Amino acid sequence: MKIWLPIVAVLILIAATGIYFLNRPGAPAYQPPAKEAPGQGVTGVASSASDPSDVSITSTDNGFAPNEVTIKKGQRVRFINNSTQNVWPASGVHPTHTLYPEKEATDCLGSSFDSCRELKPGEFFDFTFNYVGEWRYHDHVHAYNTGVVTVVQN
């Protein structure tokens, strides 16, 4: 019985610390966008797409090109697979995909910024960035292929 008392005390201390850090003043709370932007999480075949994007990032056999872009809040990025292999663009960090803060109940893994499947050569994934910040991404299939989308205020 005496051995359980310190263990219980440590568990209570850990839980209290976690609650404090999650609810401390000044910590920004996640606020979903008022309306989901058009093109959010869209996948398709590039040769038949008529819906334009603001910026394109191409996946090649050598990685993403360009692998760093700067856009304005609300702009849409098209990740297009022009490689000879399947790719899976998603928010960092591999394998959880949790860096980008937007998450809906229908999303796979850690955030909305995730194609949720491998894209075959010629397919694309469009994503509208609604949060200002520096959002790292990777290819879930080839996790060493990475990049950054920097989103600035309009």
C-alpha cells in the first residue's frame, strides 16, 4: 500500500501540470475558420482539373519543387504529382501530421492539411491555408522529402 502513494502523487502532479499548460493564460485556443474555404482538401486528376489554384508545388523524383513558398492567408496550394512514384503530401511532423492546427471530424490522421491517401502520378491535392504561420510538410510515403508553406496575413 505504501508504494502506491508516491506513484499516485506523481500521476496527480503530472495531470495537474498538463491541465495548467493546456489552460494557461495567453495560450491561443484553436478557432476553426467560420467557413471552410473552397478547394479544401480536394484531390483529382490534373489533366481534367478546371479549378485553378494560387500556387503549385510539384512533386518530382527528386522531391518537392519548389519546396518553400510564401502565400497569403486563404490562398490555395496545389500539390501535383509529376514523379514516377506515388506521393502523399501532408502536414509535418511525420508520421502524425499534427503541425497544421485545423482538424475536422472527417480528416484522417492529425490535421486537415493531409491528402489522406497516396496520389498516383498525374494526380493532385489542393489545400487552402486559413492560418498564418510557417507550415512544414512532407511526403508521407517518402518522409525525407519535405518543404515549408509560409502563410502571411493578407
